[in-house]
Amino acid sequence: MRFNEKELVSLSRQPSERAAELGMRGPKKGDVVKKRLVKLIVNFLFYFRTDEEEPVGALLLEQCRVEREDDLAFSIAFLDEAERKYLFECDTQEQCLDWIDSIIKASYEFMRKNLIFYRTEIHRLTGKDPLEQYGISDETRFQVNTGLPPLPAPPT
Amino acid sequence: MKIHEKLLTHYLSCPSPVDKEGYLYKKRERNTSYHRRWFVLKGNLLFYQERPADRHLLGVIVLEGCIVQPNPPEGQFCFSLVFTGPGLRTYGLAADDCLGQESWVHALHSASHTCLSLLVKELGRLYEEAKRVSGESSQSPPVTEKGLNQSMATFNPGSSYSLQGKGTAMRDPRAYGGSHTLPAPLITIKTTNKRSPKLWPKRNALVTPLNGPAPTYGEWPLVGSDTLEDFSKLHEHYGDEVRQLRADWLRRKHEEEGHIEEDLIDLG
């Protein structure tokens, strides 16, 4: 599958939400912990060999489970394969918790859910749909499902 | 660089909503002809394949760091994804008609993670204000520990979203606000790192208690910049481009009445 690699590498050089040197271990049996510069940018986790310009790889942080493994380590499991996890070792407990928080909140789907929550609540409290002023109130990505109070139809 | 393809294809196939899908023409990198492809927009990822039923994906475009530009000089319903930066690509795309072009441009404009992030922050701020005004006690987005682990949120928007039947019809120009334009490229908003250091409260090993509230808005990262200003600027810029596109289309329509248009896209 083709992807816009140059553009993604360029993205990996942008200011990050969070970046640190962590111990990183892959999901396969026999993988060992390696020191990597890990950078969280939008919903991607880039990891670099120390002092290299181009990342070794990029992990999309959607549909994944982040868990505390012990005092200083957390894991990310993908593809509903709970046993195949990437392990990350931090220097302090605080750093470990910070990373877990940041990764969870980096997910596009997490942000979407929050946006829908805020939109519904603001509408409930004020009677107004906050997305109307931006002209995006009928964007599919921000729709609420039938279980919740319906929003008014956008002005025609 | 390894992209872990399986993670992308898994995201595409999971039950979270597809933001937009449909046929578009994609310009080949090295020559001027176009291929018709089935595109699927989900989150900040634009996937493409030959046909909707295909299991094999041809490719994906990560939509961060690009500007979406309607591109009439190229062809009638054309638009581009311009990645800003040295040596970075521009993707040439074209829709079947004006409505298609407009709705894709609109969807792609607001697809980036950066854009959504600003919007969420702004809405969070409005929410706090609305609560203050109404005198309600604080209620955070109900994300459980499970939700924090990406499985499901108790506030569940549902596993399927119905695609809006109507296209994004001509919008009320007033929706786009004032007429000033954004002088600098959009990319500057993203690369300016104005964040102040984040202070996360200490928590126990479960991160948050089961079924308890998620961190309140006040605990979210403090952003040095004015989020309303940032998002309004983004919105103005998008709005201007789309308005320009509409104006051009209307003008062309008047001018070309009775004129048989030739095929501007080489399908051969």
C-alpha cells in the first residue's frame, strides 16, 4: 500500500505533543528493549534511533489499548491482539502516566467523541448548536446518533 | 520508514464512522492523466482503492500539513492537496461535478487532527462557559477507564453513523463571517508551538477510577494561544477559498451558457 512517506517524515520533524527517549520493545517473541527517541505528533507515535533524522517507524494511535504495565512502563496493544503489545519503559512514574494520558488523548476518535459530547451539551444548555457558526453542523463526522436528543436541522 | 500498514487498514475497517467516501479522479504523479478511484476519508486519513468492494487498498494519504485548494485552472471540478514544505508533493484530484468538488473540499479542509483539536478546545471552552452561565455543576465528558483504553466510551455516539443524504449545498455566506483573509499559510498555525508546560495531576495506577469522570477541562493542556482566534482564522481561510470557488463557478456558469464543454479530464 502506498503512502505519502515524505510528507509523513516531514510531519515527524514538527514540534511534538510529547517526546522523550524511552526503552521500546516490539510485540514479537524475542524482541528486546531498545533505546528509542519516541515522538507523539497528532495521532502518530514516531520512533527514531537516537541521532537519526528519519524515524524507524510510525504507529497510528487509533483502536489501541494503552495500559500501565508496572511502575515505570506502559504498553500499547493494537489490532485487538491483547497479547501482542509494544512496551515502553520510562524514567519516572510521572513520565509514565503523562505518556499514557497523552497517547489516549491523541486519538482522533477520542477527540471526536469529546466534540460530540460538548456539542450536545452546549446545545442542551444554550439551545444553540455551536458548530453552526462554522458552517460544519451537518458534517457527518460530528453527528450524534439517534439515542440522544436530536439537534435542530441546519438553516437552509 | 515503516508505517505498520495493518494498523491503518484495521482503523479503516473498524466500526468508527467513515467521514466521506466516493469516486474521485486522482492525477498520476508523473503524467497528466487521471485514474478514477474510490476514496474513503476517515479521521485524518484518506484511503483510496480501485472500487468500493475491493479488499486491496491502493494507498493512503495522511492529511496533516496540507492545504486543500480548489483548482479551477487545472480543470473544472479539480482541487489539490498541497503539502507545504521543501520537496513535498501536491495531489491533484477531481470530482464529477461541482457539488462533489465542494463537499470534498469542505470535508478535507476540516479533516486534519490539528483542526479537530482546535475545534474541540474551543467547544470545551464554550461548554465551560455555558455551564457557568446555567449554574450547573461540573460534568466532564463521561469517558470511563475502558473508554480511555479506546474500547468504548459510556457516552456512546453509536457504532454507525448515517451518512447525511444531502450534499453540502450552497451555504449561507454569512456562515463564513467577515471578509478578511488570512495572510500567512495555514501551516504556521500548526508549527507554532505556543503550549505552556502541561501539568498533569498525579493519579493512581488505574489512570482514572473505573466509571469515574475524565479529567475536567481545566486539567487539559493550557494553550498559550487563543484557541478561538486560531480556529476562527482557520475557518475564515477555508471559508474564503470555498466562497471564491463558488463565485468562480457561478460566473463561469453564466459565461458558458449554451457552450458545449469539452472533456477536461483525459480518461484514456
